[in-house]
Amino acid sequence: MSLLRLAWRSVLRQRRRTALLSLVVVYVTVATLFLLGFLDGYGESLVEAYAEYVEAPVAVAQEAWWADPDPEHGLKSLPTLAHPLVQAVSPRLSVYALLRSPYRLEGGLVLGVDPEGEKGLSRVPAKVAEGRWLRARGEVVLGQRLAERLDVRVGERLVVETGKAALGLEVVGLVRAGVSNVDFFGVYLHLEDAQALTGALATHLAVKVPRGREGAVAQALSRTLPPGLQAKGVWDLMGPIRADYEGSRLLYIPLLGLFMLLAAIAVVSTTYVSVRERLREFAVAESLGLTPWRLAGQVALEAALASGVGLVLGLLLGYALLWYTSTHDVFGPLMRMSVELLPESGLSEHLYTALRPAYALYAAGVVGLSALLALLFPGRLVLALEVPRYLKEG
Amino acid sequence: MRKVFPVLLILLAPVLAQTPLEKLRTALDRLRGPAHQAVYALWVERPGQSKLYRLKVYTDGERVHLRVLEPKAEAGQAYLSLGQDLYLYDPRLGRTLRLPPTGRSERFLGSDLTYQDLMGRDLEELFQVAEERGVLVLSPKPGAATPYGRVEVHLKEGLVERVLYFDQRGQAVRELRLGAYQRLDGAYLPREMELKDLLRPGYRTRLEVSEVQVGGVPERCFHPLYLERGC
């Protein structure tokens, strides 16, 4: 306890130096919290976009279909899924088709769905901004931006052509989901119409499971499914955007580590200078009975205290920032611009940062690192102290 | 007898008169022309520029084999339409590809024409036909795979003279004009064709038929193998 008091008194004695050190740690702590919250928030927004809008939490299909998503490799019959975490199941039939309006011809992926089943599985039916969701055959619901490109309106007919057949479908609704793939490319039609266009039963089963359990349920289902069928969780259903997310983590997490190391080095170098200036004081303390290891401990404690003050302030500031960005659509303009630039990415127009207590632990690493480095470098000065020399000099 | 014949004609007139659908069918049949080979000149006009294609065409009225002669960069490309099957030979790839049926509604050689315009029966298959003041008015059958809301077919002496396509908001979007019909071997062949995109000024495609040789076309011309070898 007395060691702590001694260390604390040394820290307070050099207030300007301590304040500067704390500022460095505050900066690094805020950066750590924000970056971790941003990366996790980005990941969560991708999971939400793909699980709730673009794909499904889990999808079950033939292995051949996963390798080559052609309706010919679709399901021959609908398997029964027995797993306690399965909340809803609905068949889907996806096929590439040509969409023809009087003004434009465009290719795209068309999704045949069971209108009622889809309501229990996806948020798309609830995001119809104009018109209504599918009810019967002969109808189609489009992403709003796709409808603008094709120049079709609710109540008009759109021709959907595959290599096997063509249908004239009435546009009954336009979706505005705020998820790029849905708004820019979404084409939803009745499962039976998709069957008429392809001759296939369904390409895959979309499965709803609790958030965070997608991978585990997919693995468990794959073990119990009939041979030739495979279940995939939402992370495996994402397109190239998953690589972007993982790449960001790979880039930013080592960068954060480097930030923390530099902050710890700044703390330790200042402590080193401080220790050099106070070598006589340490010699006196040692002559009064304090062991060199206790003195080295005091040096480490000083570094930890100086960075600890910064950590506490940084945590307060960082969590306040995270709270704000997790409840306010601060990144909306940036995300909307990204959606315009990368409409096929499946990005959401909104991104809220994540807020987790564990970030404080990661940020506290700078305190631990400072103390450890202080023990290694300025601490060694104290351990190698020639007490008589400094006492004589006095 | 002389008195009876006009009366009989008047009585039978409703029976003998063609329905609008029959008129359309007859006009489309005549549009196909006789079996012949010819050179088609195709001008694809865009605002401020025009591109000319010269095509050698072989047809028996149902099937069509078409080879690009000019421009040099695209010479050797060949197309074969066999009912619903459409084949393309691309000399740069050195391969013959079978195009999906959707290819029939795609634009031909970057022009405003589609294969449907050239050889399709969509007007007959997808629309209900009525007649208003001498014009055949076609409205889509329920669920028909057409993006158009209405099509007007103007006939002159039983031959298609003008086809006007309307969108579903009542606006005319495409206009196809056919003219200079030549009677050949008991059939008719339009020697001039013009297609205008009414929504985009300056977008026009013209077709002129010349060097027509009426008569049987060798059967090999309608085999995909001969797309590469030449007919």
C-alpha cells in the first residue's frame, strides 16, 4: 500500500508530464474502443443484412447447387429439418433471368418465394414501400432502385424470361429495405411462378435460427441431413464483402496493437527520463531499506498509474462515443455513398457501432504493457543502481 | 343465276370475311416472304453516327441463316434461327454457341431490331386482336410475356405497313415500318424496313433487301455445322 502511495505521489508530483502521458493513452484508448466497436458494428450490420434481407440465417441446398447454383441442381424434394433452434423454414427458388420492360432489358437473380412463409423468415415483406407484398401467382415485387432503372411502376407488367419460359408479371410492390442487394437488384415472385419458369421444385431452403447460432446450427444440420445436402450459415452465404470485412479486421487489429505499443513506449520513455532524474532519490530509498525489486516495482506502478489515468478518461470518452454512434445514424451518409458505389455488396445504408464491455479489457492492455516495459527498462536502471556512488555524489 | 350470285355473296359475307386474328395471321405469313437468298443492308443509326452491316441471308420462310459480310471487323459472324433455337457462330471464338430463347428478344447486332421483329410470331401468340377503323389493335393476353401495353398493326392491302408499340402508359415507344413489298414466287417480301426508337431521338435502324434470288435454299444452310463452314 505504501508503494502505491509512493508511486501515486511521484505521478502527481510531475503533473504536466503525467497529463501529457495520459493524453496519449486517452487517444489510444478512444481509438481502440472506437475501432473495435466500428469493426464489430460493421460485421453485425453485414450479418443482419444477409440473414434478414439478402439471404437467410441458414440455407440448405444440394452440394451440387452450392458448387453451381443452377436450378437443375436444386432440391428434388423438401427435406425435413429437425433441430430445436430452427424457428422457421421456407423453400426458395433462385434463378438468373432477363427482366424486360418497354424501355430496358436487364439480367438479374430472381427469387421465387412462398409469400406467407417468407414473412416469417425475412424482413423484405415488411419493407414494401409502395404497393404490397406478394399474394398470388402472376405477381412480382421489385427493389425500388431496380424498378427505377427498368422504369416500371406498381400495376404495370414486367416480363421475366429464363432459358425455358417467359412470364408477364404484374408489379404489385416496390421494396425499400435500405440494403443494397435488395433495393438495387431484388426481384421476388411466387414460388410457383419460379417453378413454371425453371421446371425446378426449389433451389434451397431458407432457415431462420437465433442470431449468433447460425454457424453452429448449420453444422448440426449438415450432420443430420440426407447425403448430398449441405447447410451453410450466414457467414458462408456472404459474397465478396465478407473478405472485405475479414481483411479490415486483419488490417486494423494489428494496427491497434501497434498503436498500443507506441503509447506504452511513450509512457515508458517518459518514465525512463523521470527515473534517470531521480536516481539519487532511489539510492536514498534503497539505503533506507527498500529492496531494488520493490523500487523497480514502484517504477512499474508509476507507469501503470500514469497510463491508468489516461485509460479511465479514455474509457469514459470512448464509451460515450460508442454509445452515441450505436444509437445515432452517424455513418448513414458514408454508408449510403458506399451503397451507391458498391450496390452488389449487400451493404446496409445504416451502420451502428457495437458496444461491448470487453473492449475495456483490450484497451487496458496499454496499462499492462506500460507497466511491463517500465519494469524491463527504467526498472533495470533501479535494479543496477550503485547506491554508494549516488549517496557520495549528494 | 346472275341475280342469285350477288345475294349469295351478301349472305355469305360475314362468313367469308376474315376475323382480325386471321388478318394478322395472314399478314405475318406474308411477312416471311418466299424461300430466297439475298443481301440485306442494315444501317444502325445513332445520334451523330451510323454503322452499315451487309448481311447474306438464306431463308426458307421459316428458318433463317444469316452471315455478316461487312464491316470487316465483324465479318464471318453467323446466326441461325431454327424455330425457338438460335445459334451464333463467332469467328473470334471459333465456336458455335446456342443462345437461350431469351436471346430472341435481344437486340440484333446492336441495332434496334430484335430477332422477334425479324422472324417472330409474338404478335399472334401474346396478344388479343381487335380491329378499330381499319387498324388491328393488339392488347396483351392476361399474363402475356410482353412489356407492351398495346400494339397497332396497320395493314395495306393485307400487308403489314406499320407496327406501333405502346408502353403500358399509352405512349408510343417503337415504330416499325415496312415497305417496297415485292411479289416473288406467289409470296411477298418487304424490301425496306425501318425501326425507330420513339423515346430516343436519333436511334433508328434501316434495312434494305437486294440481290434477291428466289428459290430453294440448300438444306445444309439450316444446320449449325454450316455456320462455321459457310452455306
